[in-house]
Amino acid sequence: MSVELIDHGSLLEPQRAPATGLATLNTGLLGRIGSLETRLARSEREIDAAQAVRYRVFVEEMKAQVSPEGARRGREIDAWDALCDHLLVLDRSIEGDAEDQIVGTYRLLRHEVARAHGGFYSGAEFAVGALLDRHPEKRFMELGRSCVLPEYRTKRTVELLWQGCWAYALQHRVDGMFGCGSFPGIRPEEHALALSFLHQNAVAKGEWAVSARPELYREMDLMPSEAINARRALSAMPPLIKGYLRLGAMVSNGAVVDHAFNTTDVLIILPIASISGRYVNYYGADAGRFAS
């Protein structure tokens, strides 16, 4: 399992926001390890606190660009926040209210919500519409804006985020997940080894294929196969992407440079049926591994 989780997802304005501020209201605990708990945000105040965590990671640490309003408030925000559920990891050993205890977050967008409000935000970078059209009977969810504060980038924090995503997917009968995985910087050639390995070994094909939008497409196949050492390629990969691969994920054909977030993105595609059996067994087919 990866010990760091940082991802943002790409930017595209939805057509309209829902009447309620929260995509759903769910007060149930999804998992617990020691003093750490995972659940969905229960209030606008908790979403605001999650946006502050995102600001610390994406803006202060990774130098992403935000709107003047976001910079003034110290929040990484966009219009998609009103459509999504916000998965949280809280450290209950921290004194204060729940908003003071948030140490990690993930943003989840369900298929039916996206369909009602203009599509998925990763559609700004990748041709996800073709994937959805090939699977009209399947339910998808999009994962993005995942981040963990530096001092909490440990195995158990990441395990709880996975636990929360798995429990959420089961609750909503999801058939497939996708979302952007990011390499730091806007020069794909600096990640030639890892990107070439992904292109040659993990590109989704057939009914699960997704390509970068033509106008944004950046080549991933930058090195010949005989020059690629798999161990070194995996070592050079961001932990989030490496963790997805271990689960059984595939990646897009082509990468996209996101100048606003100072990253090079690939789309991660994970059919539920492809998730490695050892991870299903570890977290439980009913997501009961870390349930309270």
C-alpha cells in the first residue's frame, strides 16, 4: 500500500450546483484504526476544513494556482465541491472540534450526480465520455483531490482512505472507479521511465480504454522497452499511482499537463471486478476490515 496520497483531478466547471450544499448526508463511521477515523463530511464547516487541508498540500506544498478568493481564504476550492461527497480521515487524539482533526481527504463524485450536473470533471482532460458510452449499464464513481498532511502519510492513514472508498463504492453499487493520478511538474520527459512503463504495461485497452483529449495529449511512450527496468520504474512512480496499480488499475493512453496544479496527469481506471482478490480479502468483501 502506498504511504502518501496526493492527487487533485482536473478542472471543468459543472453546469449547475445542486440545491443542497452536500451531495449526500451520511453520518456513519466507515472505519477506524487507533485514533484515526474515516467517514464522509457531515457539514459545510467540515468541507471548509477539508478545503483548508487541500490548500496546505496543493498550494503551499505543491505550488498549485488558486483563485484570488481561494488565496484570500486559504482554501483550495472549486465549483465541483458542491456536487461531491468529501471523505475525511480524522485524528481523534487532536484536541478541538472535528474540523480541527481532519488530516486527510478524498473527493468522491457518483455517476448519477455527474450525469445530472454536466459530467465528470476529469472530462476536461480525458475522453471519459467514450468509456461511459461503452458501459451504459455500469455505475462509475470519480475519485480526486486526495491529499494527506505530511506528518500523517503513513500506511494506516492510506488504509483508512482506501477503506472509506471501498465502503462507499459498495454502498452505491459502483462498478468502476476512475480519477487523475499526478506526477509532479509539467515536463513529462522528466518522468520518462515511469510513464513509459505505464504505457507499455498498464494502458487500458478494449472496452476500458480511455485517451487524453486530442488537444491536450502528451506522449507517454518515451523510452524503448529494452531500456526500462521495472523495479526502477515502479520506484520512480508516485505512491498513489503505484497503489492503484497494485489494486489492479489501468491507465489512460496519453498524459495531460495541468499547468494550474503544476502536474502531469494520467487517468487511472479501476473496474471493481479487476481489484486484486488479496485486497478485497484484506478490506473485506463487505468493507468490514476496519469497521467499528
